[in-house]
Amino acid sequence: MPSTTNNNLVGTAGEYYVCAELCRQNILALITPKNNPLFDILASDTEGKRSIAIQVKTMSLKNDQGWKLSSKMTVKKNNPNLFVVLVNMKDSGGNDYYIYQHDELAKKLEIIYNNYINTPKKDGSTKKEVGFRWFDFKYFEPEDHARLNKWSLLGF
């Protein structure tokens, strides 16, 4: 199977897993049409008083490193109702979900990337711009670990 198809399936699975978790907590969750550039899920309380948009990024089963994210993820949106859920798919048992307000994650990714790009290579030369941003577990701080399955961060 081509890797593009596999990546699409992993991403779609992550979206459905997030929707299922939200519904378990009495939050209405709907997947948006494909190719929506900013978010994948619309979520609302059952009275329609609070609604949010969620972008889902899923790490596949064979990936034990982290999430490979677009460089656009470092662009702040100034929207307090926009969230990102990072899904770490597990072979057995439940998946892990790390919940961020979009701009909090954007700021973190920008700092990590700037530290990476401003550190010279081993031979002293400068690193070249890459079109993606890694968010590896090695960059996790205690506050990142505290976001694990903490759905209350969505404000419902």
C-alpha cells in the first residue's frame, strides 16, 4: 500500500478516535469535510452554548518518535476556540491524546524549531530550513505530560 494512502488512513482514524472520546464525555463532535485547512472536528456541548474547532494530528503505530507537523502549525491564529489534539495511536489499549489550545502549541513549536535551526551542525555549518516541524517526546516537558487525556482543557 502506498504510504500516502496509509498516512491518510492514520489521519482519518485519529479524527474518528477523537470524536469517539468526545462523545463518551457527552460532547457532540462532527468531522468536517476533507481538506479543511484549519480544523478537522467541530465540537459542541449538548445545549449549543459552547462550540470549538479541533485540528487532529495522529502519530501512527510504528512511529515512536513524535508528530511531523506542517511549518504552518507555528502560525498563531488568535482564536481561543481553536484546539489541537495530538493522537498517539496504541497497538492495544486506549490511545493517548495530548490537548493544546492552538496558539499554545504554535508557540512551543516555534521555540523548539528556533532552537533546532539556530544550533549549528556538528561540522559547524548552518542548518537549512525544512518545511515541517517535529514535536518529539524528547521535547516534552512536565506541562506536556500533564495534557495527556485532559479533555477539560477544551473548556466543556
